[in-house]
Amino acid sequence: MARNYGGGQMTNEKIKQITVLSGKGGTGKTTMAAVLAQLSSPISLMADCDVDAPNLHLLLNPENTSSERFLSGKLAIKDSEMCTNCGECFKVCRFDAISTEFEIDPIRCEGCGACAWICPTKAITMEIQPSGTIYEAQTRFGPMVHASLDIGAENSGKLVSEVIQKSHMIAKQLKKKVIIVDGSPGIGCPVIAALTNAELVIIVVEPTMTAVHDMKRAIELIQFFKLHPAVIINKATINEEQRININDFCRDEGIPIVGEVSYNLDIYKAMVNGETVLEHGISELEEPLNEIWTNIHDLLQLKEKE
């Protein structure tokens, strides 16, 4: 049976944010984040910050309690009555967003504002546009904040920042002690935004050459921001040579490995059923997964004493 840690386990009043990342997609990042959400309940709140391709909801099945539109980025809007068809906007647009009939294509428009600046009659204005939705929700493991970016929309990093901010606000209101953040793969802007306020950053890596390379890039990013990385090796049994490489690298860099999870086909059955690995009852993974949370918990406790 999966263990959890009650409210008395962490005595420091500061909310501990654990951000779960991966250098590349497909390593099992969200699978591990869902397990951590289960093991840290009822003292935790979940936040899905992979807003470009969110999927934590597939495992946690949240029931949304509220939503709000996220406004970010500007779009050129033309007032046809004020337009004299002088063509100045067409000349300065570098994104082919303005046709020869001087109509603005909202898909191509990058919001740079050059057309509005050059327009002699001020027929073009730049208007802030909705680009995503933020949700507050409840799951069987506790509260969750998640979001989705509109199709073709930009500024996912800003949306992630909003999710992080709202998560901390709600966690404080509900007196939660831990926030489990499921971040994006890679090292781009949404990942950087998901690092904000992180007390500990967990990198989920699989023992493959590509994943190890991308893990190292992610660690460089985390250390650049003077944050504390730790590693989970998922699918640890698929490549012994690369598993050893990961262990050697982490030992040399002083990066803790909080646990290893062997490859098991039943994990995919759990995902299809919308269950965590522990809920699905994969007995051979129960002990290593509980050990991972124990090690993470200990790392956070050690940091309290610094």
C-alpha cells in the first residue's frame, strides 16, 4: 500500500515546490509526477505546467471548479472606416500578415506593432488577445491547477508563470505544504518559468544516449539558476551501460539519485486505465516508488536545516 506523509512531517511553514522535469519527452515525467502527487497527499497541491501539451489530467481526472481566460500577446486590428488603403502597413510587415488588399491575417500576425506605428490615420491598433485558459480543479489526491494554451497561441512561458503564481496562492489558502509541478520537457521558456520558486527540481531520465545528453542540458539550466537538481532513473533496466553512465555522472557532479524504477509493461496499462502506477497495483514497483518519495522528503528536510 502506498504511504503518505501527514501534515506534521514538514515543520517549516514555507511551501515546498517540487518541479518535475525531463530533458526530452517520453521519459515518464508525468507518470512520476502523478505518483508523487499520490504519495504526498493530503499535504500537497498539483500544478500541470506543461501548458503546450498538458496530460497530467489524463491520470488525475480533475473536476474543474473554476476557469479564467489568460490574456497575453497583441494582435493588429484594423478599422476599415479609418483606413485609406495607403499601403504603408503592407510595406513594413515582415511576416506576410497583411495582404495586397491590406487585410490583416490574425494567424500570421506576430503582434510586433510596426503596422500600427506606421499607419498615418491610426486605423490599426494593437489589442491584447486571450491565448489560453487556467483551471482550478479537484482530484482524488487533492487540489490541482492546470492550464491549456490555445491552438496556435504563444507566450506559454507567461501562462506557466500564472499557473505557478496561482498554485502558491491556493496552496497558502489551503495550508498545503507541498506543490508538485509537472513541467515541460526540454530547456525552453516554459521550463524556465516552471523553475520559479522551486525548492527541488527532479529530472526524470531514461537510460538512453539521447535522454542522458538532454538530462545534462537540463542540469546545466537548473544549476545556472542556482537550484537543486535530483534524478529519477525511469525504465532503468533497458540499458545497463547508460544506467551506469547516469550514476557515474551524478556521483561526479554531486547530484543525488532519489531512485530507480525498472521497466514494466504494466505501467502502460495503468496509463490506459487513467491510474497511477501504485493504484494499478504493480507490486514490484511499490517499494522503489515509496523509496523515491522518502528520499525526496529527506532532501527537503535536510534543506530546512541549512
